[in-house]
Amino acid sequence: MKKIVAPPKLFHRFFRWYCHPKMLGHIEGDLLEDYRDRVHKKGKWRADARFVLDVLLLLRPEIIRPMEGYKNLNTYGMYKNYFKISFRQLAKNKTFAAINISVLTLGFSCFILLALYLHDELSFDRFHSDAEKIYRIVQHEQQENGTIRSVSSVAPALGKEAREQFQEIEDMCRLSAFGRVTLGNDPLTRTHERALSADPNFFTFFNFPLIEGDPKSVLQNSDAIVISESIKEKYFGEGPALGKQIWSGYMRQGKPVYLTVGGVMKDFPKNSHLQISLLFSDATWNVQYRDYAQYVNTDWVDTEYTTYLKLKPQSDVALLTAKIKNLVKSNYPTDREFKSNFELQPLQEIHTETEQFQSAADEFNANNIKPFYLYTFAALGIILLLTACLNYMNLATAVAIKRTREIGTRKTLGAPKFQMVTQFITDSVVLSLLSFIIAIAIVYAVLPFVNVFASKALSITTLPVEWMIGILFIIFIVGILSAQYPAFIATRVSIVDALKREVKLGGSSLSVRKALLIAQFAISIMMVASTLVIYQQLNYLREKDLGFNHENMVVIDVNSRNLRRNFETVKTEFSKPAEVLGITASTRVPGEWKSFPIATTKSSENINGSEMIFVGIDNDFLDTYQIKLLAGRTINDPVADSLKIVLTQLAVEQLGLTDPIGQTIEIPKVRYGERMEELEQPFRVEVIGVVEDFHFESLRANMMPVIFGALNTSIQVIDYYTLKIKTNDWAQTIETLKTINNKIDPNTPLEYTFLDSRFEELYVTDARRGQIFLTLSIIVVVIACLGLFALVSYSVESRMKEIGVRKVMGASVNSIVRLISKEFLILVVIAGIVGLPIAWFFMRSWLQEFAYRVPFGVSVFALAILLTLIIAFVTIGLRAARAARMNPVNSLRSE
Amino acid sequence: MTQHSLGEFEELVLLMVAALHDEAYGVVILEGLEEKLKKKVNISAVHVALKRIEDKGFVKSRMGGITEDRGGRRKKFYVITALGKRMLDAQYDLRNSIYKQIPKISFG
């Protein structure tokens, strides 16, 4: 019997363990053959030694089995295959790919833009290094009529005193606005700038960067100003301006005051609630006004100073608020009733929680936005993304059913369900990423226009990495989720059916796709209806009869004493040109200009008094503004009629007067912006006329009652001339007016505004939001229609034979188009039923912002449905007509 | 595809595969080399070289039948490919052309 010779077992097993399985067979064979040979030739011992040596020398990277298991190689190949198939699918169904990519790109671009916008809105005031520690003191004051007046500023003495008394406060900074100042060394180019004054620590308290000057000392000296870069360029041109002097409209001992540039600051970033271009040092007022220091340190009643506090970490904000309230209460004059509540508003919340504050100066609450709009925009972004996904799901499902042969083949070859799902996920992720890349390019391209339109400084690069990753993640998730449904439908079919190509459009799959389409169109109809309502409201605001004439009116701001002193002469001078049809002087003009003096007015029937706008007018006011006089007469002479007034109907009503003419009413106090002033002795006046109601302010607010008095009252001085103009050449007319102005006052330039453009400006943000809505709803409708188009194409293709048979039997093109359209149009109608209530609810809450709103009802919604139906019908019709016109031979021959 | 290089030992193995046409497998190549080179060659070196030249596409392989004296293991037969042959030709020409440049000097 042949003796079995075997190599050393241990090394043989070692070799079998480490050798790559693919090579194991033949190398082992070689080894054994060699071994047997050697045993014969050289003996077992020598052969064993050689075998061990060979095994050890074979232990090389080329021969060892890979660490991660050699089988992985297969799966990597599979992934490669998934991508290959995905791209082939795209190339095969070009229309499908084009529609999907454009829809996803549209959806993603809008989503990214909205994300950028939201990020910008949420980034307000976060660039200060101590942003979390800074608070603004705001005050809620209860009015006599029970309403609450909220102001974002407090008494001048509060800040300093609180800083000294309360441990929690690390630092304090006050700002106050004092209107406008005329600047310019050259009398011809002088202009007016809004100006504020600030405590010396402003630039160390906040982090607004300075280009010139030392942050610690720029606001130290009197007559020192800090100007923004753009103001510097306007007055000093290029190059440094530090230490340069500039003429100002202020006078001191009969001489004009020259201000010194103490510093130049960068223009304030757009995402700051403070927008300041000119800052005075507080020290300037100590020189300018004798009692200024005393006023600032002892006044506890005025609400003129916007006060910011920097708190030490872990301070109890509620406790400090209570302490502040007590501090003000204990210092409040004893003869006045203290009815205020205080609140510490975190710096970062100012941007979104400022709506209710009445502040004379826009600088303090610039660009604020209601959280409502932020939520709306976030919702819009998600809605857009959602419609794009629904669309994708719908199309992918339609195409997936065509891919049953592929699925069948995969199944036959033993693919588990998981692998087929992976194929679908790869498809959608590939598509999403492609669209994402295009979307980024589009965002880059349109961003400059968006920035101009929204007056923002958005940029992709300012978006933090986390946001970018978040967006990518959402898009990825969207890709994976949208693949689930098509994958589910496609993998459900049995192998035999799939291979036989006898897949019926599963009833449930069709109804789900219809549901998706309904959802898309519900969103579209919602957007269309909302846009219609927004535009109706904007139109309503523009067209609404305000109760006075605001067209072709030029308003001249009075900025100097020369223009104010002899208003009769000024009026005659200005009325000389033929273009001027009328001129009137008044203390205020309609259109939310500067703050109105609000007079508390009492009558015998109304003892508590009501707040009314007080305007001083001359004898031409009612004629120029075309305000209708209902009874009595108007103010004729500034002196003789100085104790006479004219009321609006609303004022008469609020005062409870039945026969107003000849009655006497009483004005005990007047509020100027933030400041309430008791008149030295109550102003007792006689009613001589009643005029029709008119809207003095934006239509967001309720109509206020108005009192017209004479110009020469203690309440206010002339601030405006209003000219009614009729001209064909506005530029020429304005030149004429400028010449007249220079004759009267060579030192101050003419400042004029068109009254109607002023009223347009009141609604400029609304108009802008309307445009955003319009754009987004067009995009949503386009997406929905592309989806509809693809779905109709699919339906038509799968019914080609049916259409052919129908045509052979004598059906007309029209009847076939009708047949195909009907089922889809029903979906749109259902979508309307779903979408409209949501739109109605949403629009109702938006319109709450306006005191005067357009009545909207069935007609708007009917219009929205009709519009959508027409668009849908055109989409369907295009595709259906093509199918219906085809020669039936082509479709019937295909067997 | 980039031009593959051919190491010295790889070249010898490739030559041997070509020479043994259709009969080349591990042990035979090893024995052939040992005979020509007159020195011991390790089987591991042969296998690594074979794997490398196969990856480079100079040889292709097929599995043979099961034989008794290999403990029931298959043989893996290697055959030179057209690319491998071209490579050998190129190497040969290169060497020859340089060799011809050697001046005729006596090395007595």
C-alpha cells in the first residue's frame, strides 16, 4: 500500500488560511506536487523543510487574502453599476430627465435662496462680540384711554442712574435722535442728514468698525462727529477725512457751528437694527444748550433716549427689570401718575419683535420684520421643496412601471429587494445632486438681482458650514425618501408578469399618483389665490380714496428760519410760476411724515379726552388738498382765528358733539413723538367748521380724528408748503422752484417730495412681498404643470392603442382630448377644494395687519380655480391633442 | 492603458511560459527555470511573478483538470497573450539594438 506522504500539517493549514481563496487551488496544487517530488528525490525531512520555507515565502501581499474579505469587490462593482444604470436611465428617458432636473433645480434654487434669506434675517445683530449680553430697555405706557403705547426708548436719566446703582450692569450706552442737520461747506450742495447723538462708549459697547479714529475717543470732544463711509465720500470725496471741518446748520452766538470729523465708520452692516450714518458726541449738546446736562441727568419723564445695557453673565433679567421699574417710579414727579411697565429686550430679538414700537427715528428699528413673515418664507421654502419632490415621485413612479423588465431580470438573477431599492435611491440621489449643482450655479447667477430687489447683502459664502451641510442633508434625505414610493411600486410586481410585460397600472399606484397630483395642485391653487388677494389688497391701498388729493402735489420741507418767518411772502413767491395752481402752508402734511403732535382733546361730553392729530393750516389748505367742508367755515386768518378749530367728522363723533359749530373744546396736553407736554394753560378753542374724514396715515392703521387749527398756535410751527402743480415738464418746474428757494434762502437747499410717491413708499415692503409671492407662485404652478404634462404623456402613451381603436371607430380629435382631459381636470377641481380653505385662512390672518382691507370672497377663489384650470387644460390639451391627431395605423400596428 | 514595465524575473517567467506553450503551470515553470538558471528558484517567487504578469495582461490562464498526484487540486495553465509576445519582442529588439552598438574591440 502506498504510504500517504503529507506536508507538515500546521504550515499546510496556515497556508490555506492566509492564501487568497481564488489562488488557493492551483498554488496549493503546485506546492503539493513539488513536495511529493522532493520526498521521492531528497527524503521527507528535506522536503518538509522546503515546504515550510515555501509557505513562509508565499506570505506576500499579492497572495494573502484581503483584509476586508474578497467578496466586497463584487458589491463595489454593484454600486458602480447602480450609477451606470442611473445615468443610462436619464439618457434613455430624456423628457423625463429634463422635466425632473428642471423641476428639482427650480425647487432647490428657491429653497437655497429662501434659506439664505432666512439666515440673513436670523443673523441680525449677532455680529457684536457681546451680543448675548446686550439688552435694550423698552417701555409700555398705559394711556388715558386704556391703550398701551410701547416705545423703544426711555427717560434720559434712567440709564446712568441704573448703571451706578445696579451691580448686574456691566456697561450702558444711550442714543438719541434729534432729527436732521444741514451739512456742507459749499452752500450750493448742502443737504440734510439724519443725525443721532451717542454716549462716548458707543464704539466699544457695540462692534461697529471704524476706518479712521480710535474707538475709545472718537465721541469724546464737543462738536466731534463720526460719519459713515458713504457720507464721507459725499462731502469729502476720496482720502482720509479725519480732523476736517464741516459747516453745519447750527448757530452759536450768531455764528455757524463748524463740526470736526472725529472718526469715519464703515457703513453699518445691513443686518443691524441700528442704521446710523451720522453720530454727534453727546458733549456737543452741553455746549449748544445751556441746560442740557441738567436735563439729561434729572429728567425721568421724557422717553427720548434709547438705552442699551450690557449685563454681567448670569444676571437675573426679571429682577433687574423690576428694579428698573422701581427706580423710575421713585424718581417720577409726584404730580404725575406713573403707569409704565418696563422690559429688557435682548439685542438679538429686536429685529423680529419691534413691530409694536412707535419710534420717531427709523434708525433704531431698521428693517424689522414680523416673525409671521419669517414663518411664511420658511413654509414657502418647504412647500416648494415638497412640490418638487411630489413631482419627482410621480414621474419616477410612472417611469418605474416601464422598467419592469429590468426589475424582472434582476429578480430572476437573484437580486434581493434591497438591491432594487438601492437602484431607485441611486437614481433619485444622482438626479438630486445633479440638480443641486445646477441650483447652486443658478443661485450664484441670480443672487445679485435678488440682493438689489430685496435690498439685502446675501451671499452663499456667508452661509455657515452647518447651514450648507443642513441644506445638503435635506436634499439628500429628499432624494432617498422620494425614491421609496417608486421603488415600492416597481418591486411589488411578480417576476413572471414583469418579464411578460403585462404589468397593469396597479389601481392603488394610480390613485396614489393622483393624490400626489392633487397635493401639488392644491398648493398651486393656494399660492395663486394668495397672490390674487395680495395684489387686490395692494391695489385697494393704492386706489382707495384717501379723502384728499395726493396727485401732482409737491411738498416742500421747511428747514430754515427764512422759509418759516414770512410765510405769506413765501407763498406769494412760490405761487408766481404759472405751473403752480395752489399753495398752502401747514405744520404737518398727510403721509406719516414726521411724528404728528397728538392732542388730547376734551369736550363737555367727553371728559376723559380722546387723542387726535393736530395740524395747523392756513386758509388755502382745504382747497389745495381738496378736503370737503361739510359745515361752517375754515381757518381764514392765522391771528384772528388762532382760537378757532375745524374738526373731522370722526373727531366730532368721538367728542360726542351733536351740534359742533360754536361749541368750545379743551386741549390740556399734547404729545410730541415720545414726549408728553402739559400745556401751561389748557388751550380752549371754538369749533367753526366740520370737514369730511380722510386718511392722514397709512391704511395699515385705523383712521385718526384730526383737528385743524391756525398756524399761530403754541402747538407747532410751519413745517411744510404744499404746492399743487400742473406741468408737462417736471424737471423744468423743479428748477424754477429751486431758483425761488435760493432767492428766499441762499443757505439752505430746497427739499421737496412728491406726495403720491410718498404714499407709494408706505406700501413698498408690501409690494415687494407681493412680488416675491407672485414669483414663487409662478414657480409652483410651473412645477405642477410640468408634472401634469409628464403624467399626461405617460397616460397617453400607455393608452395609445385605445386611442387608436377609438379613432378607427370614428372618434373625433375633440372627443379624445375631452376624454383624456376630463380625469385630470377633475383632480384640479378636487385640489381647489382642498387648497382654498387653507388660502382663505392664511390670507385672513395677513389682512389683519391692515385696518382697511379689501373684502375678498368667492370671486377671488373662483378666479384662482379658473386660472389654474385654464393653465392645466392648456398643458393637458397640448399633449392630448398630439396623441389624438396621430394616425391610428401607427399605434395599432405595433403588435 | 499605460505601458507596463517588465521586471527581470518576470521576463524570465514570461519567456518560460512562452517556451512551454500551453503546458506551463507553477511547478513546470519552476523546474524549467531551475534547469536553465542552474540555481534554486523559490515557488513563491514564480507565483508572485505569474500573478503580476497576468494582471498586466501578458499571460492568460485556464484551469486544468484534476490530477491524482496533486492531492486533487487543479492545475492553472498559463498561455502568453499577444500583448505579452509583443512585450518580449520589444525587449529582445531593445537589447539587440543596444548590443549591436558595442564596438568591435577585442576583450582578449
